[in-house]
Amino acid sequence: MIRQLNVHERSEAENILAVQVPAYQVEADWINSTSIPGLCDTPELISQSGETFYGWVEGGRVCGILAVKMADQTADIHRLVVDPAFFRRGIAGKLLDHLEKQGGFSRIIVSTGTKNLPAVSFYLKRGFSETRTIIREGISLTSFQKDM
């Protein structure tokens, strides 16, 4: 089940971090860097992010997160993470499907670590096109776009 998460409730922000931190730790290992900003988030930073958060919930537990900001007909995905205990169950795809069904935008953009091959493969399989690769804070990031 997917539901919007209320990041202004501390328990919800903590639920987000309980998914985000282990997921980003896996990515940090894949890309050989601990410079992923999400590893250092706090409930306060989550609540102040300005992002809209959706959570995949199983058995009352948040297992996956998609966070997005909308601007200028663009859905900008800031986070799409799944608890490592729930990898390979299609949760990221279900969250992305949910976003796409929301509508009200003409494109989706997202960035991920270039060495995060599972994420790169996921976005390409879902119809995203690579738009650019940059180095930021010593990390190679690849950006993707999908026109709706």
C-alpha cells in the first residue's frame, strides 16, 4: 500500500530515516563513497526538505520511500529508496508508477550515483534517458529524464 507520509510528525520522519539510511549505506558501498547527503539527514532536515514523501507500507512498516518536488511541469525525484531487507520486490517500481499516475507534470527528472548500477538500470528500463553526468563533491552523478 502506498500512502503520503506526514514529515511534520517526528515518527514519520524517523520512519523515513529508518529506510533511507540503510538504503543509502548500500549505495555508498556500491559507489565507494560516504558523501551521500542522505546518510546524515535528521528528522528535522526531513521535515524541512520541502519534498512530498510517499511510502510503501507493508504490515504497518514503511519499506520504501519516494520523495519529489514539483516545479515548472517537472517532477524532480529527490529520493527513491527501499529498505535493503525488501530489495528485489518491485517496490521502487510501484512507487514510481504511483508518481506517474498522479500526473500534472510533463517530465520526471532524477539523479543517481553513476556507479549505482542497479539504479541506473532501473531508470533506463523504466523509459528514462540519460541527460548528463557530473562530478559533485567527488561523486559521479548521472541524471535521467522521462517525458510524459
